Amino acid sequence: MVLTSSASRLFSLKAVPVILMQTDTTVGFLSQDEQRLYEIKSRETTKPFIKVFSDFKTFAAPKDKSSLHSALSCNRIPHAMKNFVRRSRKTTFIIKNMAFRVAKTSLHSQLLRNESWHFSTSANQSGKNFDRKFCEDKADIIIENINGLSERQSSKLYKINNIKKKRIR
């Protein structure tokens, strides 16, 4: 079901839409277009977004299977932290300046099942609280269940390497 005040809004869908939905932690914007998310949030481009994967297999897979170099440089979780990462829920990890999270339960929509990953960010302007009107104006697609959209606690954030883990939030 699409709620909109204008029928012409449906024709303005971009090739890569911005989706507003309740994630496994809080209400957020999801998209594969990082630049559109920067524009929507009025956020500095030096601050990267979290990449949410549907499963660990997708996270570890090479990005471009055609080149040997990219197959060797796929994402790797430090061996000492594998159990910690695999068993964590509602947790974001930073490895080598890349933030990622595996959210199996939140990606229930058929629209999201077709993609293996999305950039994710909280649904608000940078530094502000959730404003439903702002979010509805900025999103191309709104996915809402019977519980609605609600701002909740964000995910835990750890920076990890082979030796240690540091909790950032």
C-alpha cells in the first residue's frame, strides 16, 4: 500500500529508490544510492553510511567476480572476532573503516529480498530527531507494518580488529 497525497509521486521514482521503513533497530532510510542519502540527510560526505547485508555469505562474497584481485580482496572478519560477530544481534561493526551489519530479520519485504545489501541510516536530518513528515517527503517508498514507524534505540557499534574490540556506542 502506498500512501501519498499526489498521484504524480509514483512517476518520480528514481532508478534506485530511497525506502523508509522500520529496520531491526530504529526507523531508517535504506538505499543503494549513497549520494541521495547524503543529500536527504544534509550529511557530510566524509561520514560513511552503514552497509546492511542480508546474510554473512553476501558480506564475504567478492564484489566483482570477474577479476582475480577483487576475489582476493573480499570482506573478511578478523579470525579472533568471528564468533562475536556471528552471535551479535542489532550490532554494527567497523572493520578497516567500513561499517556493516547483518540484519536477517528486518528485511522481510519482497522489495528488499531482491537486493543483497543496502546503505542504511536513521530516518532524520543529521543531528535531529525523527520527523515523520520530513521522512515521508524524502522517501520514494514507505514500508510500514501494523505497528507503524517508531524511533527506537540505535544499534550497538564496535570497532574491531585482530587484537581488540572497542565499543563506540
